[in-house]
Amino acid sequence: MGTSVAIIALQFTGHARDAMDAVRAQIGQVSGVISALHVSGRTDFLVHV
């Protein structure tokens, strides 16, 4: 079987800079995360797993 990948869109209810910085600092530590993008618009992060 091949490897499965997905893009997960994360949307937060608040946008405090400290919270966004914490997510950005920790997201790469999560097992299975290939990359993460902090984006503008309705979605806050796109996470490639």
C-alpha cells in the first residue's frame, strides 16, 4: 500500500499573538506533521500530515 497524506485546515476562535506563536512553535513537534503553513483568511493554519 502507498502512503496516505492529508492537509488539515485549522481555524481558531481567537487570534492572540501568544497563542499563534505557541502553535507555530509546537506544531513541528507533533508526530506525523510534514509541514505547517500559517495563512491568512478564514483558515489560520494548513497542516500537511
